[in-house]
Amino acid sequence: MWAALEILTQANFWAATIRIATPLIFGVLGALLCERAGVLNLGIEGIFVAGAMSGWLAVYLGLPLWGGVLVAALVGALFGLIHGVLTVPLGLSQHVTGIGVTLLATSVAYFGYRVAFPNVATPPRIEPFSPLDLPMLRDLPFVGPILGQQTAFTVLAFASVAVLALVLACTPLGLAIRAVGDNPEAVEAQGLSVVGLRIGAVMAGSALMALGGAFLTLSAFNAFYFGMINGRGWVCIALTVFASWRPGKALVGALLFGALDAYQLRLQTITGGAVPSQIFLMLPYLFSIAALVLVARRADYPRALMKPYFKGQR
Amino acid sequence: MIRFVPRERTPVWLTLAVSVGAGIAALLLTAVPLALSGAPVLSAFRLMVEGAAGSGFAFAETLTRATPLIFTGLAAAIAFRARLWNIGAEGQLYAGALATVALGAGLLELPPALLVPVVLVGAALAGAALLLVPVFFKMRFGADEVVVTLLLNFVMLLFVQMMLEGPMKDEMALGWPQSAPVLDEATLPKLVSGLRLHWGLVLAVICAVALHVLITRTVWGFRIRAVGENARAARYAGLPVGKAMALVGLLSGGLAGLAGASEVAGLKGYLTADLSPGFGYAGIVVATLANLSPLGVIPAAIFIAGVFVGADSMSRAIGVSNYLADLVVALSLLSVLIGGLLARFRIVFVRRETA
């Protein structure tokens, strides 16, 4: 029993919590940006895969690490453009199109990887982001070792939370994005382009999602594996509802999920095989479902979410 | 300026042309990455066609692969008709497969005439049960079924792995986690001896016809369509929306469960955790290609199955990754969505009015 509680006092546990949460922070921010503008983006799972693969491949081919990050973001934005064009001006089903984008992005990434590396037994590696290890942080009690293990990529995730929160809450652009997801007619009346705003938001959101994937191959690990995303994208869609489409709450949700995932991994070693490992591995998914069901009644969905808008038509 | 003018009704030939055109467009688009990968494009496509339909044996293999896709395609078609976004056919397939092994691998000793139906009903109920949970969450709490069904896929796969490493593990299998084989009495017989094709295909076609009749000819079919077209209006008109949704959940999950039963009891003979290479997700593509028509699901499933079988064969011959098949499948889905616009709208070019 004590051992189960003692986990919470380990710096390693908290460091892992932040590491697991980082890709989800990017994913939830991306999903909420799309949905705030009125577009559900189920391409997220595939965009994670494409971001993970393209960012890693760019670095493997010689680009610096931040170059890989940029490539991943651009690839994400490209898939966002596909999803945006199909669902906004063409008004196609956001559910089915999103699944289509996930299938497309995943198969492009897998096929591309196999073309680049037809027969490799062990996945090729890169030199990933190294821990920050700042002198003044290192010596802090308890917090030092936790923060010391994080990389600059994680800092980018936390910074993105602040930037997106500020942009959405305090800028005219943020107001326009929120309005286009709540009341597109009003945006049109202001002389702004509903189509442009929505596609732009979906592209930016998809770029953020791709960064979540790239974090896995450029910071958390050093290689690309098939099946490495494993539902992380879908978890982000659930956490977005849990976070009521707010960047600050998205951070809380991602950290909660990260803590749960880190905790179950450590609990597995304590129970020493008495409980099947799959029970623990199910917990994060079941937690996401429970979180979604609990907040669903109170959830304040963007009012025009999944409603296509056509000019001059009511 | 281009305007989309809704068509009052879409001619049948146009709907068919859109589906066929989407398949062709997907194959043409795939030529781009294929050429970029340095493969000989034309011979790759020739090898794919030969691999999928070049001989009776090859086509039988395609039909074998189409069998689970018909089931999952029907599962998606009926659910999407009612705007129930069941993306969980993959998990429901595994639930059905698990039930098949639980009932058919020695628990019950019955003659085939009884055991086969018992196993099939059990598998359908298991699949349906897994979908009725998110349907209940949707109706009772307003929880989005897309995310819940998606996440349950991962939960279900972990559950299968747990059962295969634990209570359902076949001790005879050397280390590899797999279930005990299903009894001969629970096995779906082969259609032609010497081929892998089995009675699951016949069952799938019967299900497609039955679903077609249900949707077009019965009161419940009308209610399901009404709920799909406008749930609020349906409720206002006094239609039993909750019951209709429950029925859709039962049918959709049940059909996906049958896909699992058919694969285990008709093809593999036992359950492993890699039973399905994404049949559940491919079912969504099949249903969309078929324009959500149950009868259309059959040719759509054969097309998608042909792409997979052909790509496998092409991959063995010239070493191009068979992930190419997934690319064709994804592009088919996006193409048919875009093509569907042509079926629903007339595109009119109008001169911009000068102010």
C-alpha cells in the first residue's frame, strides 16, 4: 500500500507525467483550435502519425532538430488544408472526412517510411532533443530533477498554451475565431471570411497536432515505430471536451492524463504481475471515456460545431 | 462564379458512376506516390489486378477477404444512415471473435446445426453489447459516440490480449498467445474444397439483402431513416427515437460481431490478437463507397478486398510496400466524398452580377 503512495514522491514519476502529457498538450490545443472555429478534426490520429514520421525523417536526412519540428508543423498544416477545404467550403461530413484524413495521413507516413527504409530490422535512430539542465533550476529541491529532465520541446508546449490562451481571449483574431465557431453569420456580417477563418484555424490546429507527433520521435524517443501513436489522437478529442475548449484546462487535462498513465506504468511493476498488465494499460482509455461522459451534460460545445456554413443561406 | 444547386433527385446511374469513378480516381492518384517510390507504375498495377482477379484462385481469395468487409461495411452503413457515428466496428469485431471462441471452443457440445447458430448469435450479441454502451452514453448523457467507440477499440484489443495470455490461452500453442481452436461442430464449412472461401460469405450476402429489405420496406427502416435525416423532427413527430437508436446499435454492433465470428469460425479456426488488419475502419470506407446502400456494400467490399489482396501479391512480386493498399483505401474514401457532391448538387456556372 505504502509503495503505491510512495510513487507520488518520486521525481521520476512527475518527470514522466510531464513527458507523457506534452504530446497531448499539443494535440488538445490543436483539436480545440479547430473546434472553436466550428470544425471537428478527426484527422488528428493520422496527423500525429504524419508529424511523428515527417519530423523524424527530416532530422534523419540532416536537418537540425528545430528544422524537423518545422517540417512536422508544415506537414500537419497541409493535412489540415485538405480537411479544411473538404469540410468548410465543400461542407462534407466532418466525421467521415476526418476518418479519411486519418487513413490518408497514416498510410502516407507508413508507405513513405517503408519506401525510405525497405528492410531494416531495428528502426534507424537520430540524436533527439537533450534535457535542458539549466544551472539555476538543477539545484532546486525536488522540482530541479523533474524540470531538469524536460527538453526545449516541452517548453514549447507550455508556451503554446499561454500563446493560444492569449490569442483566443485577447486579440481580434481570437474573437473572430471564436465567433466563427459560434455564430458564423455575425462574422460574415462583419465583412470577414468565414471560409478563410475556418480553414486557417484548421491548418494551425493541425500543425499543433503534428507537433504532438513530432515530440514523440524527436524528444521522447529517437526513432519512428509503426503503431506508436496508438490512440493518443483520439484521447485528445475526448480531453478537448473535458477541457471545455479552454487552453488552460487543456493543460490540466493533459497533465492529469499524463499522471494517470505514468502512475499505472509504475503500479504495474509494484503489483509484480499479480494483475494482468492489460488492465493497467486500459485505464488511460477508460479514464478518457469516463471524463467525456461526466462532462458531456454540462459541455458547452461551440454552437456552430459541425454545422457547415454557406454564404447567403440560412 | 460557381454555385452548387441541390438536385431534387439523383439518378441511379450517377450514384453508381460516382462510386466507380472514385475507385478509379483513387488508383490514379496512387500512381503518384508509387512513381515517387521509384517502382514501375504500370507493371505494379498489372500485378495488383492479376493478384486480385487474375485467376479463379485469386478471385476466391479476394472474396474471402471481402467477407469480413461486407459485415463491417453493413455495420457502418446502417449506423451512418441513422447518423450514429459508430467508429468502433474494429472493437466490436473482436468482441464477436472472443464470443465465438468462448462458446465454440469446447464450452458447449452440440451438433453443428445447433452450435453454429448459437455461436453466431452469441458473437452478434457480444458485438452489439459493446456498441450499446456508447449508444446509452449518447442517449442518456449526450456523450459523443465517436470518441467513445474509438477508444473502446483500444480497450477491447487489450482485453483480447489479456484473455489470450490468461484464461483463454491455448497451452498447446508454443508460446504464441492464441486461443484454443474452435470445435469442428462450430466451424463454418468451406464453400469449395481446396479454397479458403467459406459460408461466411453467404451469410454476409444474406445479411446485406435482409438489411436492404429492413431499410426500404419496413416501418422500423423508415424510422431509422427519419431519425438519421432529422432527429429533432422525428422526435417531434412522435417517433420512438430512443428505440430506433437502440435498434441501430443492436444491428450495427451485431453485424460487426458477425465479422469476427466469420473470421474465426470460417477462416482462422482460432483467435489471435492480430485477427483484423483494420477491417473495422475499412468498413467505413466500404459503406461510404456504397453510398450507405446495403446492397452496394457487396461490390464495394469486393473492390476494397481486391485492393488489399492485389497489393499483397504485388508487394511479394516487386517489393513495393503493401501499405500502398491503405493509401488506395484512404484516397477512395476522400474521392467518393468529393464525388458525392456531384451526385447531390448540380454545378452551375453563373456570371458574377455587376453592381
